Amino acid sequence: MAGQTIIAKIFQAHSPGDVPVKPGNIIWLDLDVRTARDFAGANVVKNYRTHYGHVPVADKEKTFFTFDLVVPPNNIPYANNQQTCRIWAREQGVKVYDVDAGIGSHIAIEDGLAYPGSTFVGTDSHLNILGAVGAFGQGMGDQDIAFTFKTGKTWFEVPPTMKVVVKGQLAPPCTARDLTLAVLQRLGSNGALGRAVEFYGPAIETLDLPGRITLASQITEMGGIIGFIPPSEEILTFARRRTGQDLQGVYADPDADYVETIEVDITNLEPLIACPPSPANVKPVRQVAGRPIDSVFFGSCTNGRFQDFAAVAEIAKGKHVAPGVMASVVPATRQVFEQMLRSGVLETLFDAGFIISNPGCGGCASGHIGMTGHDQVQVSTSNRNFPGKQGAGDTYLASPVTAAWCALKGEITEPET
């Protein structure tokens, strides 16, 4: 019998039934945390009230709301949704990470709600970002999440696992985002469809937490269920500190069975950019260099960490955003915002002409900072550039380093070293 993959081991530890945990089988999965955000959260409440009335949630200590999409609300529907969630949360005695907290998946990592080997679901399609710390995270529909609130479990079909081996090492000016775009270029928008992914290789092992978050956050755009990055000692130390637990990582067996193994060679990697209309439409930046731009967006769950903004500030120090370019910055969380404030990064960006907003998802949510109008060209560090996703204009996806140079030059440009 073949050994187990990471997802099989996590599912095995959280599956009390007699059904074998192997690809294609449907199991009941115990959940360590279940959440709903301001988008779909009100529908979760509605479904819960309709089907379960005033029955208490399975475990209020493991149930949360996270407001991150339109924060604070800039329209009445979102204000109503958030208040509906607050009222019900008070009735149930569950915690709300309100409009000042930041992106829910990042809060989960910072506050130790998601940790190696844990299971976590919510109404966020990018909750598989939690694979960055070796946790299983998954976005689900509002009816499914209402059920998890009531029972603390969900059914899940065990997916097959593919292995992605990254050869070579990153070298400046390339970053974890360029590595991620290289993987996207190799897999396309459906190369990981319906699969869990495990990442290996020297460049993967040396990624810090923000870099792992960047890579894991784009699994959705590859069609995957989740992308696991085996926890390094640095990640385990971080998770132990945040949880207060003596945690161990979950790792695949040497003889684990993979549906496919592919290699991505990043030797001599150059800065990459995803052109409209898809995150998988990846090209070298040099091939589209020279196109004038109107705006640049820095943030999202993909590149909204302090290290991302510190890299931008290092490039922008003593310089200024190009005339006619709107450069917007949205930190992922309040903790990130505080780091920017106390380190001087915020001041540097302000002096360089950047617009800094409060923590949240920013332009990934319709109606908030980072949206584009007709004929507007934007470079963004977010995760999607489908038509309409960040507005009516054209959005190019790039690393914070590339985006910073674009903001300063007023056009798509290769980053200087």
C-alpha cells in the first residue's frame, strides 16, 4: 500500500468514519474552524435561522465572522450584511473580526486559528491560502457553511494530489510572485483542476511566510483545491508562538502516491506579468514593457504583507509616483498596517505619492479602492484580472517590485536591479 500525501494525513486525522481516506471517496471531515465573511455572511445567517432556528452553533470558540471585503462599508447592502452578522453573532456568542481587522485568511494565520495540520472552512474562495502554513483551508457556499456552524463538520470528496517540483533558486529582482506566475504559466488555469498540490524544491524551502502565502493564494487560479507547502522550522516556530501549542508539521510519506509530478525550472527566471484577460496569460514583463498605465494597486491576500510594502518603499524612497498615475496601497491586516506605521514604510510611501488605505481586500471587492474605469490600464498585485474583476479597465498582475517600478515610470516596465 502506497504512503499518504499531506491532504490524506490531515483528512485521516479529522475523519472519524470507517470510509478509507483515498482519492474519490467521500468522507465526513471534522473542522477546527468555520467562518463567514461580510460577503455571503448574511446568507449564512439566513440559512441557519431557516434550517436550525435558535439552536446554538456546534462550538462558539471555533466559529467566527471576518469582515474584509468592503470595510468599512461604502454602500447600504454591505452595511446591512455586516450588521446582520453582528446581531446574530451576539445572539450566538461568537467572535466577529470587524471592519478594522483585515483579510480573514491572514487573520487566521496571524492569530493562530489556522496552523499545520488543521482544517478551516469559510465563504472565501481563497481560503486555500492556508496551505502556506500546512493547514487545509477551503471556501464553500453559504448553505454549506451554515451546516458547518451547526455541526462542526462537512462532507468532502478526497482529491488526488499532484507534486510540483520547482528547480533552481530565486534571484533579484524576481520574487515569490514571479515564481508563482511561472507555476501558473506552466499549469494554466486548469492544470491543477480538482487536485491538491504539494510544492517542493530548494526555492520553495527557502520561501518566508509572505512568499508562501503568495504561492498558496494562487492555487484557485490554477483550478486546484489547495496547495500545500511543507512547513519549515521557521513556519513551525511561528505557528507555535501564535497558538501556544507544541505543533508538528504534516508531511507526505516518501512513497506517497501522486496522480502527476511536474517540474518548473526557474533557473534564469525573469520578471513575469499576467496580462488580461486571465491570471494564466503570463508573459515576461519585457514583452509588454512600454504600455502606459493609469493606476497601480498594491495589496490583496496575495501580496498584502509588510515585506511586500517594505520592498516597494525601498524602491520608492526619494522618488515619486509618475504624474497622472494613481498608486493605491491596502495592507492585508491591522498588524501589517502597524508594522508599516512604526517602521517608517508608511511615511516613505506617503512621501512618494502613494494613497494608503485601511486594511482589507481593497480592489478585489467591487466598489473599493483599486477599481478601474473604462479604458483604464492598471498594474495590480492582486490575484485575478478577469474582465470586470477589478473594474471595467485592463488589469495586469505583477509582483510588488515590478508594480513599484511601473508606478514610478508611468508605464509597464522591467524592474531595475
